[in-house]
Amino acid sequence: MSFWRNLTHPLIPLILVGLVGNAVGDESKFSGGFLNLEKTADQYSSQRVLEFWGYHNTTGEQVQNDTLKLRYYQPLAFDQWRGTMRLDTSYVSTYGPTVPAQSSGTYNAGNTMLTVWGNHPSILKNWEGTLGGRIIFPFGNNGQWAAGPQIGTVYVPKQGDNSRLSDFSPLVRYMYGFVSKGNSLTNTPNQPPLVRNLNIFPTLGFNLSPDTQIRFWDENAITWNTGGGGGWFVPIDAMITHRLNKSFLFAVGASKQVVQSYPVYDWSFYGKLSFNF
């Protein structure tokens, strides 16, 4: 019984991802009616974007970490397939009373993530959403290899609509960790268990002015832990973005957990500088 439980439990989130694909593939659920939205192409598929991010996270155990991250988006095109490659790489500083060997300002290599998504006109015809996946490379002293599929789409108000809504961009991703790095109890006694997470981004953007938006759940996801212990992590995540010109945008944001049966962080503060070309 335990064999079949271990085999089928990770498949449940993948089935949910597929069901989301069928739902977002049906435009009628979001166009017309009360939402009055229409599907649109992924905004990153036609431009290169370079971003510099900074994060400060705190947990209930008085542990804090600062992260410096470089993020790059590259458009991709193969025959009729159009997509985007995203590369994230980071340096992380973790400190606090429970990590006496570390101090603020001491940075180590963090995870590197490679994400690719796109769409082909012969796949889910009349749907401009995307299918893709992510791989996590543990380039730091510890961490874990992980990979998983994702599905997403973008809906915007119909032309001529005076709604403050900029876009509704739901995305679902399932991450499956399969190899730990530096998992020695002597070197890394606090090594976390292998990831089994369903990440849900119900991203909403609202226009505050022609060049300023507030965006919810754009950077931080609602997480369902399908692995050992289970639990949910549900944050309130909001980010203010302001575009100075066609090539430069900056943003600041914050995220606070409200449901944390699966702990990730207590508070998160972040910001970015974004250059598109």
C-alpha cells in the first residue's frame, strides 16, 4: 500500500495542472459575462529583459536572509513555436541567533533556476497560453535538484473597456525535488526535505496611473506542500511597479503569510530594477 501511495501522491498535483490547462484553454470561462476579458499573448515572448532583484525575508525563528538575484528573459522561436527562457541566479546571506556561524553581509551562492515556456499553434488551438517547465540547480553549499511542469495564460480587458484591471495572469507550477546537495547531517543539519510543492500564482494587475501598477501574487506564490507533513502557505503579496520610460521600470513589494501550516517565511520585502531591450 505504501508503494502505491508514494507512486500516486505526486501525480495528484500534475493532474491538477492538467485540469487547469483544460480550464484556461476554454476562453468562454473568462471572456464575456462578468469578467469581460480576452486572452492575449505572453508579454515576455517578444522582448529581452534584464532584472536586478533584492529580497529581505524573516521567519518566526528570528532567522533572516538577504538575497541578491539576477534574472534574464530571452525570447525563443523554433518554427511556429514561440516562447521565453528565464534564467535566475542568486547570492544569499542567512543570519540570526540560530545560525551563529553566519553574519549579515556574508553571501554564498544560491540556487540557479532555468525556466522555459511557450506555445505552438497546433497545441490547444485558439488558446494563447503557455506550457513549460523549470529546473532548479543547487549551485550553493546545499540545496536540492528539482524540476517540474507549469502552465499559464494571460487575460486582459477587452479593447475599449475602462476597467482598472490590467491583466489576470494565472500560473500553476509543480516542483519535484529529487536529489539533495550537501545533505550531510554534520555539515548541514537543517537540510530541508525534498520539495513536493504545487505553486499557484493567481496574478492580478491593476492600473493606478498610465505608468504605475499594483500587482498581487506576481512574485510570491500560494503553495500547497504535497510532501511529508502537507500543509499550505498562503501569503498576501503585493508589488508596486512604475515605468519611467519604455526601457526602464522599477518596483517595490512586500509579502506577509496569513496561512502557514507549511512554513516558508513570515515577512518578505523586495524590489527590482528592470531593463527591457
